[in-house]
Amino acid sequence: MHEEAFLSNAGDNGWSPIVLLDISTQGVSFATAEMLASGEVRRIRFSLPGSRSSHHVSFKVVHCGTGGVPSGYRIGARFVTIDADTTDQIVDFVSKPAAD
């Protein structure tokens, strides 16, 4: 998965582009130019491939490192708040067979 998404700024007053790398109902992994501290809480705005629905989810940073991305940082985060519709759409997305 390499989907464009957006990360809330530290003051929660704007958005910066990121790339979603992996997603589950529990959390997300993404690439960003910005280093985030473990335990930091932010929001992410994204759409899943093939869907026009926009989702806004709060998360807590679990890991921040430079491995696995060509530049910037790879963030591993656990969702703090996620609504039922977003959870359902993530389950539908991860349950689909991979395209060839």
C-alpha cells in the first residue's frame, strides 16, 4: 500500500502530506518527512484505495525510525479513536484479495 494521506500539524492547525504504508483496525504505518516522538498523539486524514470516503483518526506514535523508507521517517502508530464506519471500511479493504 502506498496511498497519499495527511498528518495533522503539532498544533492541530494544518495538514502535511504523508504516504500510508500499512493499515489495520488497530493502527497504521506511514512515511513522513517529520520526526515524531514516541507517545505523541496526532490525527491522520486518509482515503482507502478504491473509496472516496475520507477518514479522520487519532493515533498515538509507537515507533519512529528511518528504516524501510527512502527518506524521512517510518512511523508506527496505534489508533486512539476510530469510528465504526472507518473500522468497517478498513476490514473490507484488508479482506480483499491482492491485485495481481
